Amino acid sequence: MESITGIRDAVKACPEEELEALLATYADDSRAGVQSIVKSGQKRLEAYRRELARTDEMWHYERLYPDREYIGGIDEVGRGPLAGPVVAACVILRKDCKLLYVNDSKQLTEKKREELYERILDEAVSVGIGVVSHEVIDEINILQATFRAMREAIDMMSVKPDQLLVDAVHIPGIAIPQRGIVKGDAKSISIAAASIVAKVTRDRMMVDMDERYPGYGFAGNKGYGSAEHIKALREIGPCEIHRRSFIHAFTNE
């Protein structure tokens, strides 16, 4: 007879798509320990099915354009920080890709974002990233810098979208048809994928900036106005990558 420990290990290691069949093999095992494992596995299976349904719903907007071959989701990260660039990403996913757990990047842990970032790159037809510096943000304002980053992301794509899904805004200066979706990073899988790519890209940049400009906590706060960051601004002043138009309240500049 298979040991309870062996059954537990087998269920734990089983991929979700194979879990139902595996649990069925232990359904008639009367041992209390086994039934506890089966019950736990069933909860995991139910959670997996809910995620399948949620992810399927996130394809809703992409399915509105069956005649468009390449639907690109676009989103940005970094409008609010006191330092560093604004980063935008545009992602075209394969229509048959199986991406679970993709969501608004703010709703995911750093570990999950990093994991999904790699999977998105594997599942994408094309990915483009646009980066606009703190200097340009100060020169043209954050909204216009955000639009520039989005246009650059599109320009960087090896395959250009023939339809864009955009988180909330309308991007000026492009000819591609676009649809703005309020809270699109939680409603469209393509926009959510773009938000993850943009977030991971910018976070990695800010970790690098922490080594170049120590003392501000960039690796942790990513340039946002944390208490540590504001304290450093007041005590040692701004560094090269601070947005001068954002930091008047915290410096004498």
C-alpha cells in the first residue's frame, strides 16, 4: 500500500491540469490521512478552476476583434515616483497561449511578477519597451513623457499591432486603432501582461540605480516617495536621477 507521505508528495508535485485524475485514484482510500490530502487537493483544484475562469474572462476585449491578427496591450509604470524614468510596454500575446495568474502588476508579488515576466516573453508574438528619462519628464511633463514612452514601446516591436488596447488613456500621434479601457490592467490579459513587463523592467532599473546612487533606498522604494526616500532628499539633497519638477516640497531647489 502506498504510504501517506508518498501520496502527499505526489499530490503536491502534480500539475493542476492532471490533479483531478490523480485525486480520483485515492477517492476510495479510507485512511483519514489520505482523505485529508484529497480534500486539500480538491481545494487546490477548485482554485485552479476559478483561475481558469478568471483568465478566460480577461480575453474578453481581445475577442472583440476577431478580424485583427495582432492585438497589442499597452501600459506604463512610473508616473508617480520622485526619481527615475517612466517605462511603457506593449505586448502581443499568441492567441492560443496559456497564461494563468496574469493580472494588474500591482496585485502581484515581486516573485510572481518575475516568474510571469519570463513566461510572457516566451508566449508573446512581440514585445516592445519604451523608456523616457527623468530629464525628459521635467522638460515635457509626466503625461507627455508617458505618451512618448508608449509610442516608443510600439516603435520597438518587431511585429506591429493592428489594434491597441490601452489602460485608460488615448495615445496621441499614432495611426493604429486603439481602445482605452478603464482599469484595463485588471480586465485585459494583454494590458496586464504589458503592465508586468513594464513593472519588472523599471524595478530592475531602479535596483541598479540604488547601487549607483546609495542612500535613497531605490532598491526598495523604486523611486516612490517613501519616508526613507523623503528623509534622504531632505538630508542629502537630490541625485542625478531625481525629477526636479516633482521634488520641490522636499528640497530647496
